Amino acid sequence: MLMVIKLLCLVATLLVSACSGPLAEYAAKPSEGVLPPVLNPITRVNETLRQMPPPERKVAIAVYKYADQTGQFKPAEGVQQLSKAVTQGATSVLIKALQDAGNGSWFMVVEREKLDNLLKERRIIADMRNVYLGERKINPAALPPLKFAGILLEGGIIGYDSNTRTGGAGARYLGVGGDVQYREDTITVYLRVISTKTGEVLLSVVAHKTIISVGIRGNAFKFIALDALLEAEAGFTTNEPAQIAVQQAIEKAVHTMIVEGAARNVWTFANKTFQDNAISKLDEEQALALGLRASRNKKVNAAKAAAPRNGWKPVVKSARKPAKAAPPKTRKEKVKVAAEMTQ
């Protein structure tokens, strides 16, 4: 009994010393996680957007709200998710894409999403200068007028289609096997360019991005001896981030908007040779998309024509039926006909 009491006292002493020593300082520090924070990756679409040559004149543009118009929640099995399927900050993504175009040489983006906050702050500046400096009129040097935009951008994320294509493959032999599964989702964004002077819709652009999710799994369930069972399982899953997919779709829409706007004389490149080549590439891309769709429709129509129809029978035109004989008139003729029928 005495030994147990001594052991408990020793443990208590160690705990007190640990709580007041370096271990306590280490435990009190907040965890920084395993991986450090990094900058957002520059995608190939973003790199192409940055490398665009400047326009003849910088375009003032405004974005009020670029919202999620799908209203869909995250797909889940068996439970209802309250989180949205796509990001709710698409306006910030669009503004960043506009600022990246031509490394900032294409668009002068003015703040409109949080316009109330901006106007409140400007009002505070005017009131403070009135109270402390006695300014009855606004000094343009201290508070210059707000810039206005000649182009207004509207649109949003208009589609999130989950499980557009699913599939997989697997095999097992003598208790050892594996399988691969994949799934495709599609995000669609829409962008509309409007003239603030006339309200005319100058052009519209639609772009989509496919999200691929892949899962690989292997397992073993086998008796390696009479009384020894081996059971093992391993696998991993990779999912494309939905936020990166939205970013790529918006960047593609902005790139297409710039080129198509140059083709419709909404704005122009300073480098006319690059402009002609970009328009030609856009026409080829659209023609390729239309060609693939036409080829797909042609194959479907050919398959329908080659497939046998249910209940289909060849139609054969029959020869003209012979005219019916005139009915007998006299009693003698009637008797003769009745005798021939009974034979």
C-alpha cells in the first residue's frame, strides 16, 4: 500500500513539473497545421489571359453582382447538405479575372458590389472636412468624383450538373482485386456585356468546365494458412476543387468575351495581327464544337435509321382485285349456282 502511494505521488510530481515546464509552453501554442498557406495556382487559362496584348484604349467596366443562379446544394448520399454546390463569391473571381486580362492593361474595374459602403465612407470624409476644416463645398482635390463605367457586366453561374457521367471497372481473382471509379460534374457560367449609355446587350458568352473525380481502391481477403487470414485494403480519391473549376470557367468566359468583342468592334486590340489571329482561333474553336455536335447528331440519326422498327413490315402493293360476278337474276341461274357451291 505504501508503494502505491509513493508511485502516485511521483506521477503527480511529474505532471506538475510538466505542466509548468517546456511541455506546457508547447501545448499552449496554437497549431499551425501541417502544410503552409500558398498562393492560388495560375491555371493555363489564366496564363493565356495574362499574356493578351493591350487594347487601344482601356475599358472602364463595372460588376454589380455575379451570383450563383443554380440554387443547388452540395451532392450527398443519404443526407441533405446545407452548403451550396458552388462558391458564393463568384463576383470576386470575375473581378480578379478582369484585372488579370493583359496584366491589368485591359479593364479599369470600378467598385459596385459594395457601393453603399463606398458612399458611406465618402460621406464621412465630406462631413469630417466640413466639421474640422469648415468646408461647405467638397474640395475636388481631396475628394474627386467617382469614375463611371461605360460597360456593365451581368450574368452568373447558371448550371451545376452533377453525375453527368459515371463509371468504373474492377476485377478480383482468388480474393485479391481492385476497382476504379470516376464521376463527372459540369459547371456552366454566363457573361453578358451591356452598354450603360444605351442599355443594349452587346454580346453574350457561355462557358463550362467539367469536374472529374476519380477513386482507386485495392483489397485482399485470403487465407494464407489454415488458421491465418490476410485482409488488407487501400485506396485514394482525387477531386477537382469546385472553386478552381469556377475560376477556370469564368477566365475562359472573359477571354472569349474579349476576343468576340474585338470581332464585333466593341473594342479593339492595339496589335491588329494578334487580333486577327485570335478571332480566327475563336472561329475555329466554335466551328469544331459545332462540327462535333453535327457529327454526333449524324451518328445518332444513322443508328436510328439502321435499327429495325418495332412491328415494321414491308408494305407490298397488291394487284387489283377481280370484279365480282354479277348476282344471278333468274331462278334457274340461282339453282345452278347453289349446286356448284355444294359440290
